[in-house]
Amino acid sequence: MLRHISTWGIAFVWFFSGMFCKILHWEPRHRQIVARILGDECAPLLTLGIGIGEVLMAIWVVSRILPRLNAWLQIGLVVSMNILEFALAPDLLLFGRLNIVFAALFAGYVYWRGIFSPRQKEQG
């Protein structure tokens, strides 16, 4: 039961960020961050694409297909995205440079849940 709640919780983070913050543009800060890093002209389209990718990540998390690959990809995306934001757009982050701490905690949880936990080792 706890395992399912954990899976759905991780998926919810991706879904909410993708659907509401980027696709539906409830939080303009996300597009501003993309604009700062990749340029104003491409920010709307790239933010939409990132949002779609995040929604697809949520679906993949729930599907439980190739869970280790999924976990490693999540960790890589979260770490790389947050390093870029930390360096290039800290003033636009919800918690400023402290955001990297939350990202590290999320990445650590995904690691523990998707790669390190004994049940994941059994499933390969």
C-alpha cells in the first residue's frame, strides 16, 4: 500500500509541474526560467514541450515499466535542471537557491524508492 502511495506521489509531482505549471501556465515563473536559460522567442513552445514531457514522465512512473531506467532519468533531469536554474535563474525560483536542497531531497527519494530499495533490486 505504501509503495503505491509513493509511486503516485512521485507521479503527482511530475504531473502537477507539467500540466498546471507549464501546459496550463498557472505559474508564469516556469516560462520565465525557460526564457532566461534558452531565450525569450522559444520559451513558450519549449515550456509547453517540457510540460508535455513531465506529464509523460508521470505516466511512465505509474506504469512501472523499466523502473530503474525511469528512476535514473528522473534523477538526471531533476539534478541537471536544478543546477542550471541555480546558476542562471536563482531569482526566479520559488525558494531561490534553496530550491536545490528540495531537488536533492526529491532525487534522493527517487533513488531510494526506484533503485536502492530491496524490492527494486529483486525486480531488476
